[in-house]
Amino acid sequence: MELMEPCLGPVTRAGCDSWCPNSRAGCWGCRGPADEPNMEQMKKIMEEYGFSEETILDRLECFGGFSSLMGKGNTK
């Protein structure tokens, strides 16, 4: 996030070898959410870096793996 790219790394399932961050880009969450993602904390940190709720939701919706968490109110 210090590169001003939204990053889902802290709430994403491992296993992709960090392709996005290693390419100096924010994680897109391609492997889906971790077993117990702390969505509230992730949203708080992204907002502290200046990302809008629209940007956060856009990133979460990209691969669809986070859609079930969004329905539970975990991103609001």
C-alpha cells in the first residue's frame, strides 16, 4: 500500500507466490479470502492510506472470492 496500490494480501489465501507484490503492484486476492480474514482491520488500514470505499469494494469484487464476506456486512 505504500506504493499507493490497494492490497488484499493480509486477508488473502496464500499460495500464489506473491506475484503482484513482487511486481510492485497491490495484491488482487486471486486465491480468495483467507480462512479468517479480518476485513474490518483491512478496510481501516486501506482508508488510512486514503483509499475510498468504492476502491476497496472494487478490489474485493475483482475475483469474486470475497463476495460472500461482503454480504455479511464485513466491509461496512
